[in-house]
Amino acid sequence: MYKLYTRPGSGGFVAEAALALAGAPFDRIDVPKQDPPDPVFLDISPLNQVPVLTLPDGSSITESAAICILLAERHPEAGLAPAAGSPARADFLRWMAFMSAAVYPAMLRLYYAHRYTVDAEGVKAVKQAAVAEMDRGFAILDKALAGRDWLVGERLSVADIYLIMLVAWHPEVEKARAAWPDIERLWARLRDHELMRKLNAAHDMWPA
């Protein structure tokens, strides 16, 4: 059985969605924020970050995008991602890497700006640059969604859930919904998805 170490409002949202869509049994373990960090948790998450997924063989994997890709590979029958070898698979890998390497880190720089500068006066500039970077990323993703129901392929994938998780973290969410209509169109569809409503109740990602 899987074990998912997470906390409400974290990147564990998409990992939990992937497990649920795959129908994979798992234990959810909420990890409180604490200082100093729990040394036992540091053994499986050296950066003291969630989510962490412990696999049935006892090994653990960090990074929400990597967790989603692994679950898609281990549970192909669930259709969490386009099939390996299909034309849409390349787009899936591209956008998962793009979101995890460009947009997600910008979110971290915004909400944890003190980690990215040793100059106390530089925090404001770090935050401003972070918002500009995330907005640039969302504009690219919005363009990729133009004329499409889903970000990749012909059905819902974890890439769609990853994207709406990120946009839900935007510091000016109403502005974001107006600025990127194709992302908002996708998000509106997922806000009506039964599983997304259930997970949102637990994670409080967006107003119900």
C-alpha cells in the first residue's frame, strides 16, 4: 500500500488526486509544519517538503510532478496520462516538466521569498519577479489550451489537475481567471468534477 505524506493546501493535492483516480489504496499522513523539523521525516524528505509518496516496497519519492508521472506509469489503466509512445505523451512530459520547473518554483519564490535572498531589503523584489515569472508561465499555458478541452490528449490527465492547482495558488486569483480565459475554462470544468470538489473540501484550494 502507498503512504502519502502531505498537508492541506500543498502540492499533495495533485498527488492525492492521482492516487484517487487510479483507485490505488493509500494511507494519508498529514505532516505538520514544525521547527526544528522531524528528523524521521527528513530521512525521506531531505528538504522537509511535502508531498512524499512511500511506495509499497518501502522506498520513497518526492516532487509532486515526479509522483504523478510515476503513478501514471504504474497504473496505466487509470489513464492518468497519455499512453507511453502515443503522440500526446511528449506533450504530457513537456508540460509537466515546464510547470514543475518554471511555474511551481516561481510560486515558492513568492511565498517563501526570504529563502531566495540574503538581503532583507530584497524580499519585495524577489516577490515581484516571482509574480512576473509565474504570469509569463500561465500565459504560455493558456495559449497551449486554446481550442483544446484538455492540456494534453483527449481526456483529463494529471497535467490538467497540476495546472489548476498552480493557478489556485495565484496571489490575485480573480485577476488570473480573467487574464487567462482558457485556463479558467479548464478550471471551471474541474471545479464541477466530483473528486476535485471532494479534495478541495479537504485542501481549501479555492472557494467552494
